[in-house]
Amino acid sequence: MSYVPSELQYTHSHEWIRSEGNGVYTVGISDHAQSLLGDMVYVDLPELDSATDVGEECAVAESVKATSDIYAPLSGVVIAVNEELESSPELVNSDPYGDGWLFQLRVNDDNELNDLLMADDYLTIIVEDDE
């Protein structure tokens, strides 16, 4: 069973977000997603100061099994990327909710948060996917 922290919000495409305050959110992929992908070999992160629209492709995770697009969970501007992933992409596997974070967004519209999943709802989705 995948670990799903209750303090985070999730997307149907398996990204998570954590509020850092002042309209800033950290984004990563869930434990479930990283386990499906397998061992990470490369992560292509978005450019600093690039704009994202909710649901658009903004990064790519490449593993030994597959390459997977990562979608923006919210509209905003990329204000930080996890540069540690350049030399250690396996952090996404070993610590998806900590050191394996991908990027941070300054969000344009807090109302988009209403479209994200709470942990219980996300857990229901991944349990159904596993059946």
C-alpha cells in the first residue's frame, strides 16, 4: 500500500502539493506514482520563472521502466526547482514527499485548490487502480 500523507493535496495524475504559505506550493509525485514508474534515472524540471497552466505538461520523469509527463497541479509561476535531482534523481523514489520534491509554484488562483483531491479521496483512487 502506498503512503499518502494526509496534509497534502493530490491530482488524478498523481502529483501532490504542499502549501508553504503566501501562495507558494511545493509539487512532487506521489509514492504510488514513483512505485509504478520504478527507479528514476532522470527528471526534466520546468524552467525557473516559467508560467504553468493547471493540467499542462510541465516536467518529465524518466525511469528504467517508462517516461512519464508531470502535469501542473495549479496555474502559476515556477519559483524554484529541486536541483538535487540533476545528480540524484533517485530521491524521487527514496523520499517522494521530502527530498524528492520537484518544483515550487507561486499560484495565480487559490480557487484551483478546490479541484484537487484530499488524501482520503486520492487513496480511494489508487486502491481502485490497484484492483
